[in-house]
Amino acid sequence: MRPLLYVASFLAVLGLAFWAYRENYATQHQLKQMAAVQDEIAKLRDEISLQRAEWAYLNRPERLRDLATLNFDRLGLLPMEPEQLGTSAQVSYPAPPMLKITGTIETEGLLYPMTGAQPNDTATTGTTGKEEQTP
Amino acid sequence: MIRTPLRPLARILDARAKGENPDVIERENIAARHEVMRDKDRGRAERRLLMLGFGFFMAFSVIGARMGTLAASEPVEPRTASGGTEITAQRADILDRQGRILATNMLTYSLYAQPHDMVDPVHAATELAAIFPELDAKALERRFTDGRSFLWVRKVLSPEQMQKVHEIGDPGLYFGPREMRLYPNGNLASHVLGGAAFGAEGVDSAEVIGTAGIEKDLDARLRDPAQSGTPLTLSIDLTLQANIEEVLATGMRMMNAKGAAAILMDIHTGEILSLASLPNFDPNDRPASAISGDPSDSPLFNRAVQGVYELGSTFKIFAVAQAMDLGLVNPETLVDANAPMKWGKFTIREFENHNYGPLLSVSDIIAKSSNVGAAHIGLMIGGERQQAFLKSMGLLDPPTAELIEAPGAKALVPDRWSEIVTITASYGHGIASSPLNLAAGYATIANGGIKVTPTLLHSAHHEPGVRLITADTAKACVAMLRRVVTEGTATLANVPGYAVAGKTGTAEKPKKGGGYDHQKVINTFASIFPANDPKYVLVVILDEPVETSGPAPRRTAGWTSVPVAAEIIRRIGPLMGLRPQVETTSLDGLTAVSEPKVSE
């Protein structure tokens, strides 16, 4: 029984040593990979900051103004004017369709404008007829 | 172990036979035994001491070796730590209120030489001089060959220049990485940003330190590694700043002025949306400060903050506001305005020796800009109260913006607040203050009387200031200032849609030897818009302008600063999303309108 135990424990030690050896190299490999990734992140960050700087440089108001002037023929850009701001009431919506008038229309009003000279010249007129209106 | 007997029988018997004392033998043996024991103990102690010494030696050598390796090796970031928290040695970016970049960093390289490693110093010197025109080949050659082991050649290189230096192929030329401060917008907001330069320089890196403006004032914040990831957001709006600088530059050219400044401020928060001073400079290539001559002639001079000017009639509204707040007058009160006014040996005159008197309402004093009327109001208030009020408005202190130049712009105030100072201060003469203070004062009037602290930092929350004048007084003041534009000295500021209220100010510049120079003036227009619901304050200042379209040159603010300010408001109003509004006038407000005239 005892020799078997010795052999078994020896084999276990061997196995564990092999496992530890592999783990060690796997960890080192992972660390290297991580370092590479972090280097890449740092490089990309630098590049992003450079791109942002370039974006800001290309979008500087002075250059945009010059570009707007150069391309005036195509774009027709001008500084914003106060008149360009409006209210929603100023937007011309399409006119609503007119109602069809088919029946009798009764109107009521004054025949003459109300002045001091003709205070009593008021009359009520009634029109009867059929009007067909096409929109 | 066999013990040696202390009294060996043979010797005892032998001693007894000889008649000696056998105890001597015992003592002898005891002594011998002790000797042996002592030797053993000493040996053991020596061994132990040796062991202990060895232990200490090993421990100290381990510590020493570790210290040695730490000192000799390159520092390495702990790579196993998880990412996320970004620690960079960069200076924080500066953004405008909409997040657009005003200042950022760029990676570049510096060039240095180690002449001992050089193969052909003469060739390298000529080649370098060909790449960089500012280098002198002869001088460079001398420095390469005079035995020094290290020298800087250039602080920053462009990628193209770096490639050319590579192509020289000399192993003695080295590149060191550098973080360079970059201002992508060039001259825009140059006086706010200031500039940056290299501080302590090493081969692998260099410190970037602010040299002026907000870069220097908030240097500690910008360099703080814990906050380098969070950019600094200014209250400046890049679009507004660009438009204001453009209009201001055009106005300065048209009015033949030697300098100009404009401040646009939010009246409720004190946030400065735009701060422009012309002429300006490129912070990427900051010019050296002038050593001789007038500092205000240098483009580095920030007229909007550092310029301490007598701001003229723009101060009248402060006298009127205080008098109304104290209950001394109301807008309709008639005040003595009989010009010229004699006070001791001084004579106070109106513009072009007019006489608006003998009596003028307070509202008309502002509209017509009567010096004599304002002087009488000042006398009603009295010197002590006037000084205290101007002090509480911050007009007698240096401005408070986050610029390194601000604390240096001390207001010029006479030592003794005599009665003549009271008189002149009520129409803005005899005391000089920074235009930024004026903007803050007008903001206080515009927002209903709450003190405003100008700031360049954008923030969601601002500490509310203390109340300086009542809301009713402030409202009446804005109405009076509106009259200046509709029928007073600033009719050219009548921008349709944006009801502008404001006050002009023309002050002659003091001459070097004393007295005033009639040909050199500072023209100020301090305005509030929209008047019916004030939101912003705009102060425009022109330095030595002259308007020459008329038969005689005109130097009053009504002809110079006012049209420039009007154009600025017309341009920036829509950009700020301000909808032009039709002004409604109450019926009783309709009075006989005087001829539109522009005068002081």
C-alpha cells in the first residue's frame, strides 16, 4: 500500500509542477498581451486627442468664414439676420379646403355705412338661391 | 557523557598519604570543569552572534539590493491594475460653453544633441541650419565642438522637420517627446486664454505652465493630475466671440481707433459670454512683452480687463440709481442743470458748451447726458454715500474675473473723496475703472439690482449676490436707458427687434503732463438688451476713435461705439436664439419725440 501512495504522491507533485509551470507562462503571456493592449489604448488616446485638435483647427471660425466666402456661389451663406427668426404663425400652411355651399345662405347687415346723416337707413336683406361653389 | 569525578579516589588517597588537603584537588577539578563549560558557552555565543550578524547582513543586503534595483530601473506602470481611471500627465483641455475646444495638447518632439555621439558635427550643423532658418550654422558648429556633452537644439518640431532631421542620419541627434499646448482657434479669445510655455525641461518630458490669462490664473487646476481628464469649461461662446471680434475689428478700422474692447455678459449669472480686446495676438506664438514704452500699445494688453479708463457719462446712471434708491429723486424730478456750473475754481460744462437747463428732469439728464444735472444729483447724494455705493457696485476695486491680469487692474480713485470728486464721479470723470467693472455694474441694474460677480467659468449654479438697489429703481433705470436709445444720444443703437437700452460715454484721455487731450478720447457704450426683458449686457469701448464721414471729425461715442455695438447686437441676437420682438409702448409713454440727434 505504501509504495503505491509514494508513487501516487510523486505523480501528483509532478502534475502540479507541470500545471504551475503552464500557469506561470500563461500569466506572463496574459500580462504581455495586457501591456500591448494598454499601449494601444494609450496610442489611440493620443491619436484621438490629435484628431480632436485637428477637428477644432479645421473648424476654427476664421477658416469656416473663409470657406463660406469661397463657396458663396454654391451655398449662398450669409450671417444670420434677426429677420430670419419668425413665429410659427408666419409659416404659410396650405389653405384649408373650402366648404361646399349647397343650401340657402342668409346674410344680415347694414346697407349703408352707419353715419350721422342716415341713422335709420338700416335694412335686412335676405338672399335666397343656390350657389354651387367649386374649390 | 562520562563525567570526570571531582574527587578521583586515586588522587585523594595519594594526597592524603602525602598529608595534603584533598579539597584542593576538588577545587582544581571544579575550576577545570568550569573552564570547559565557559569555552563551550563562548563558542556557542560566538556562533549565535555570527548567525545573527549573518541574518542582519542578509536582511540589509536584500533591502539594499531592492532599493538599488528600484533606483536603477525605469519606472513601470502597474499593468495588472484594471483600466478605467485615466491618469495622464497632460494639462487639462479648455473648452467653450458648448464644448468646443479652445486649448488642447498635442504630442510633438523636441530636438537635442549629444555631441560626443556625433559622427560629423560640421555636416550636422550645416544640415540643421538648412532645415531651421533661425539657426546659425557657424554658431551651432561651435557649440557642437566646444566639448559640451549635451545641448538643446529646438523645443518643438513639426513631423516634416523631424523627418528631415532623421534624414541627416547623425547618431548624436536625439528626439524627446513633448506635450505642446495648442490653441486651434488662433487669435480668437487670445486675451482670455493667455498662453503657455515650457517650464522645467527634461529629456523625456517637459512641464507646460501657463504664462498669462486664465492659463496662468488657473494653472494649478489645469495641471492637477487628478483633474486632467476633466476639461475646464469656460463661459465663453466661441461663435459669439468670433462674431464680436469680427465686427469689432471692422468697427475699429472704420472708426480709425487704435484699440477696441467688448464684453458680453449674462446679467443673471455674471458669466462672460465674450471678452474681446483688439489688437490681439496668437497664443500659439505669444509675442514677447514690451519692455519699453506704453504697455497699452502692446497687443498683449487686455483693454477689457487691464484697461483702466475714465468711463465718462456711462457712470451717470449709477448716480441716478442711487439717488432714486435713496428716495431723493424720481425720473420726473426736475434738477438744476444750468450750465456752465461753477464750483470753486472748477467750471463744469456740457458737451460743446450746451445748456440743457435751467431745469431738467432726471430722465432727461440721462437721455441728454447732462454733466451739470448729474453733478447736482451727486451733490444731493453726498460724497460718503456715493463712495460707499460705487464701492459696493465693485467699481472701485479690481475686476474679479479668473484672469491673472485682473487683480492688477486697480481702479484709480483719488485719495480724498472731496466734493469736486463727488461732482466729477457722478458723470464718470476723476475716477477710472476697468470696463469689466462697468459691465458688472450695468448687469446689476439690468437684473433688478442684484450684485453680479463676473466669471469666466461656466457652471450650472452661481451663488446669488446681494441686493444693491431695489427692483423698482432698477426697472426705472432700464427705462431711462431705453430712452437714451430711442431719443437720446445713442439713437444709432436702435436695432429693430432688439430693444436696446444703454448709455454712451466719451472721456478725454489724460495727457502725460497733466490735463486732458481733446483729440484722444475713450468712447464707451454700455448697453442692456432686450430692454423689455433684460438678458445681456454689452460694453463696447473704442480707444482713440474718430469718425470722419461727416464734415468735421466726430469723436463722440454716439457716432463711434454705438453703431459698432448696434451691429454686434444685430449679429449676435439671432445666434443667441433671441427672437426679435415688436416693442409695445404704453399709451401714456407716447410723448413728443425730439429730433434724433447724437451728442454727448
